[in-house]
Amino acid sequence: MAGRKPAEGSPESIARANRQRLALEEGARAMADVQQQAIAVRKNMERLRALREAKEAEEATAQAARPDISNKKRKKVLSK
């Protein structure tokens, strides 16, 4: 019976199995954290993009409503 392994295992193999189990659990937690952070970043980017687009649309509307005075001044300056 020299080739058989004991049912419980050696202390080293038990420790190695525990380290592997802990590493798997920590890896799963780390992956979940990374995914949550990625979701948060995408949501923030979406929020900022919406704010930027709203601001740009507001500026475009204000620019369109404002009369273009710069061309009139140039014409007067050029005609002198």
C-alpha cells in the first residue's frame, strides 16, 4: 500500500488547496470590482456626454439667435 495517498492529505497539500481556494475567491471579487468600476465609468461618461451635448446645443441656439455684428463692422472698416 505504498502507492496510495491518505484520504486527508498532507498538511502541505491542504495548505496549497486553501491558498488556491482563497486565490479563486479573491480573483472573483477583483473581477466583480473591475466590472462595477467599468459600469460606473460608462455611466459617468454618458452623463458627461449628455451635459456636453446639451451645452453645445444651447450655445448653437444662442449663436443662431444672436445677430452677426462682426461682418457689419468689417464692411465699414474695409470701405473707409
